[in-house]
Amino acid sequence: MPIPGPLNPSLRVLLGPGPSDVSPRVLAAMATPVLGHLDPEFLVIMNGTQDMLRQTFMTRNTLTFPVSGTGSAGMETCVVNLIEPGDQMLVAINGVFGQRMAEVARRSGAAVSTIERPWGQIFEAGELHTAVKKYQPKVLGIVHAETSTGALQPLDDVGAICSEHGTLLLVDTVTSLAGVPVEVDAWGADAVYSGTQKCLSAPPGLSPVTFSPRAVDAMKRRKTPVQSWYLDMTLVQRYWGEERFYHHTAPITMIYGLREALLMVQEEGLPARWARHERNHRALKAGLAAVGISYTAAEGHQLPMLNAVRIPPGVNDLAVRRRLLNEFGIEIGGGLGEFKGKVWRIGLMGQSSRANNVLLFLAALEQCLAEEGGRTSSGAAVAAASAVLANHE
Amino acid sequence: MPIPGPLNPSLRVLLGPGPSDVSPRVLAAMATPVLGHLDPEFLVIMNGTQDMLRQTFMTRNTLTFPVSGTGSAGMETCVVNLIEPGDQMLVAINGVFGQRMAEVARRSGAAVSTIERPWGQIFEAGELHTAVKKYQPKVLGIVHAETSTGALQPLDDVGAICSEHGTLLLVDTVTSLAGVPVEVDAWGADAVYSGTQKCLSAPPGLSPVTFSPRAVDAMKRRKTPVQSWYLDMTLVQRYWGEERFYHHTAPITMIYGLREALLMVQEEGLPARWARHERNHRALKAGLAAVGISYTAAEGHQLPMLNAVRIPPGVNDLAVRRRLLNEFGIEIGGGLGEFKGKVWRIGLMGQSSRANNVLLFLAALEQCLAEEGGRTSSGAAVAAASAVLANHE
């Protein structure tokens, strides 16, 4: 085997469903020399990271920290710590990540019920209430931002429905955290997980989670051990809590990166960050509309950071995405599951949510589409986006 | 909450049980801009990383890749993919990590038997053979390098014993990989996991694993799904194999770091790397002997990269370790479990295994010990180590 050459990847503009572009500040933080996982200085870094995660999740939950794995590990952490074999869990499914949560729940021994909506649609509070009344589940799992469909699920009334029936509310905020309001305490959510590689714009590898006191009580009342030793909160919280008891070696460098990314969130401020995501989304949307491209999710329920749009008829999905990548260095995402070949997913997340990226992407896309049709680009998409951006300045 | 200050940790010399010092080359690699996890250039990086992992594990196993979690996630990956509820698993326990493996196996539904040895001792092939004959387990789990005791378990005859009884051999090489020979194919091992933060000297966060064709067959014959969705090899290998099917977002930056660390292993060469670990271990040992400090593991079974030694009578464990850290910036490890307060664990792993570190550590330790006794340092430890190092040059 020849020894591979030095690491020298092409520079990309990451406009897919994650990872998003990582700020040079965060990259520099990840080159910081490593401390031991029980070093007093590292414990201070852990505390600061937890404080900033609580601010970002808008919660006072003590048990708030990054799981040592990607977003899917966070999902599994929430499920296996709340569920014991035979427990009822209701999962709301309107895309890939609801399906995944149901599968994780089944593997944890839950008796899983589902409530389903066509992909791209959202659940009304009324139907969630009916389902919770019917199944009386220990846990209701629901996805705030469905990365496969681009739909944003309103959660304002769901916490009250759950608490009325003694149900714990588990929410996937992998794609939404730090891009739209994620109000864990105001929602009355009990277990919430996210990822670092979306609107936080740290590299993938950690999953911020937060558990309400009610969720912590439920863990304490367990009669069986959590099936995963690695993800067992009763053990992990002894390290992230005051005891600092060794469980597994924390991923120091990833935590450095997350901490720096959270500092940038604090400096910008959540409201300004949400407004930035919204503004760039509106500009992109205006540009896409100008070339006849529409969204899969209904008006009013579209994620600003993940624009799932219908591929225009006759356009070659793979050819366009390959050209965007190879000629322009731009990555966008294809469709997942039943949206494969039918949908593009254009991410404007965290560091990637910039006016420059909107303009560049629209210019590149228009050129690709025009040449597919044997025309030249009219510039209509860029013009429409520019108009929105100008009005916002 | 005030916004925390910039990341600015003190520079440490990491001579504990891991993490070890990370080379500036690896740190620089981790500041490389992020690619998407399905980018064609990233797929090439994955292939190169897998090739180098196979070389390092001394195996031809196709299913060889880094799990997206720390060493304990690798342990859990090996166990939950091989075990179905009710399967017999035999675990050899002579320290914390054998205990942990037995606990992980119980949580995966295995019927767990154990064979035990006092901490610091190793298992003879004969007793392992007797136990495998008696229990006829589906899986035998054993720790190659017990990080809690500093004992190196010989494995030359264990694979043959297992294969005679149709037992799969699962080996923990978290601390040994790239520091002493880890010969997966020659051993006849079926599932082997390691960590990045020991002798590979990448930051903590990934767990390299490798599975033999026999282990892959056993996974294919499973009647029940793997209890962990995140760690399910039947799904994960569709991403790390030829299909490149999305499972979870790979921790890109950690893989950059591991790749660079593996490049450094390739450039040094495994035999030279083993010899370096052995040489620095001998120097450290001579220095410690000069001040009357002895090892917990028997002569001939001591890990070169993890020197577990008895704290001299009357010496204050915490005071010395705190002083090493605060005055000299040197981290060593305390004892785990029944060795707490009785044992120091001095790591000379990967990038940390350097003659300079041996001399610096011995000088610092001698000063701490002398002042504890109201004396001044004699320099005897440094002199003894220097003599060994000089003979080796």
C-alpha cells in the first residue's frame, strides 16, 4: 500500500444539509493543544460550554452537555435513557428523522405507536392531542426541523398536551438549534438533542442534549439499566456534573470547537442570528421563485436554514449537483428516502448563511439550469435575491 | 451569564493514561476546512484512513474503520454487534476495562461468565483454554493492554483456543495499538477496538475497530436487530463500504486528525515505533527504580506505554500530582478502582513517548519527592534514565 499524500482537500462552499461551513475561528480553536479530560482547566472549559449550551437551548436544565457522538447518538441517548423495555412511545413521523426515531425506539424495547403525515407537512396540535390521549405514551418523540423535507414543526402547544397526560416530550432540534428559536423551557420539552454541524457551524462529532428535571426523575425511577453503557446518563452525568467521575475520555478537541462556535453564537446574539437565517432564506427563496423552483414544505412552515425544493422537470439531479461541486465548489444535498431524485436540499446554516453564498449559489445554479436547456443565464434569480437583500439592509 | 473568555489553555506535557500529546502536524490537520461526508474527495480520505488502519492493526479485514465515538463506544460496538440476547459471553477480568466489558455485555443481553485474575496479573493460555471449554461462549472478551493496571496480556495462543471451540475472540487494544505489536490476523482475533488518544496520538473522539470475516458472518446470521442503531455495523458498513449510503454524518475533522496521525505511524514504521516505546519505557523504569518505585505488573508483562507504579509509602498522591501539574505542567494519572490512591499511571504514549519527557518527568518527580521528605533532589533517577538512553543511542 502506498502511503497516502498530505491532507489537501478542495475548498468547498457547504450549502447542503450539513456539515455547514466552519468559521476559521472554530478551525483555529481545534488546533489548540489538548488538555487532559480531568485537568482543572478543562473542567472550566466544560462549565463554560454547558452554560452557553443552556443559553442556546433557552433552558435552565442542569443536565445539559454535548454527547460524545453525532446527532444520531444524541437521538439514541434521549430514547434509551427515557425508555425501558415495554414502555409506550409515540413518534410523529413526517420524514426520515421521525422514521429513524421510531426505529431507535423499537430497538430500545419500546412499544412504538406512530402518527404520520405526508412528507413536507406538519402536525396540528389537535391531532397530536388526540394521539397522546389515545396512546397515553411515556414519551412523545417529534422532529422540530425535518432535515429530509425542510418542514418546521410548531411546538408551542405540544408541551402542555404532554404534561396533561404525564407524557415526556422528546424533540429533535438537530437542524434548528441556533437558526430559529429553540425554546426548551418555554415549550416544556423534556429531552432535546441537536448536532454541532448545522446552525452551530462546528464540525460534526458532538450532539448537544438537554434533559428537564422531569426527565431526570424518570431516569432515576428506572428499574432496568440503560441498554447502552456509553450513552447512560446516570453514568455520564457523574462526569459532566460536580463529581467529575471518569466515565469515558471526553473528545477534548471537538469540545474546543463547539465552545468557540458557541462563543460566536453568544457574540452575535440569538435574535440577530435567527434574523440573519430568515433574511438569507427569503433572498434565496425569491431567487429560486424567479426561476420557477418551489418548496416542498407549505408556506409558513419552511425551514430558513434548510431549503428543500422540487427539482424542475427535465433537470438531471446528479449532473447539476456534480457540476455545482466540480465547477463552483458548492455542495448542496440531494433528496433522502422518498424524495430521492425529486428534491434538492439547500442549506444556509450558521456560517454558511451569508448573503454572498445566496448570490453565488443562485448565479451558479442559474448557469447550470440555463446550459441544461441550451440557453444562457438571464440573471433573474440573482436579481430577485439582490432586491430582497437590499430591502433588508 | 458572562460570556467566557477566549480559549487559552496552559500547555501541558500529557504523561497520563490518555489523551497523549498531539503532534502539531495533527493539530494543523484538524484546522483543515471541512468537506461534506459524501464529497468524492472525502471518500478518498476515508479509503486512505481505512488502508492505514489495516496496516496498523496488521490485518486484511475489509470491515476496518473508526467508530464515531471514543474507545468505550468501540467496545460497545464490538459487543452489541456480536451478541444477541441470551448468547454466552466469557470475559477475562484483571482490571477496570475487563469489568467494563462484562457490564457492556450484560446490558446487551449476554449471559456473561467471567474468569478473573488479581489486578496487575495476566491470564495463562491454559486457564483461558479451560474456561472456553467449560463455557463454550459465542464470544471471549479480553483486554490486551489493561490501562488500569499496566499489564500486557499475551495473546499468541488465544485465537487458536477460540477457533477450536467456535468462539469469537474480542480484544481491547485501546492502549496498545501502535505502541506494541497488535497483530490482529496473526492472533486470529475477530473483533478488535482501539482509541485515537493513546499511542496513535490523535485527540480523543474516535475508536478504530476491525472485524474478521468470521465476525461479519456472525453479524449476518443475527436473528435480532443490533440494539444500538448508531453502532449497528450492518448499517454503518454501508457508508464505510462501497455503497456510501448515508447513515450518520461522519465526524470529518476527527477523521482528518486520525488520518494525519496514521500517516505519522506509517512514516515512522511500526517496528521503529514499538522500539521507541520500549526504549523510553526502559529509561523511565531505570529512573523510577533508582528512587525505589516499582511496577504493579510483573516483570515481562509490563506495558511500555502505560507505566503503573506503586506510590511510595508516606507520599501524598494528590499533592504530588497537583504539583507536577501546576509547577511543571506535567499530567500523570492516578489509580482507578481498587488502585485509587495506591498507584500512579505514567503514560509514554505515541507523541508523548520521548526521551525528553522521560528526563523532564523524572527530574520533576524527584524534586517533588525530595521536598516531601525535606531533602533536595539527588538527580539519581535522571542519571539512571540517562544511562539507559545513552546505551540505546
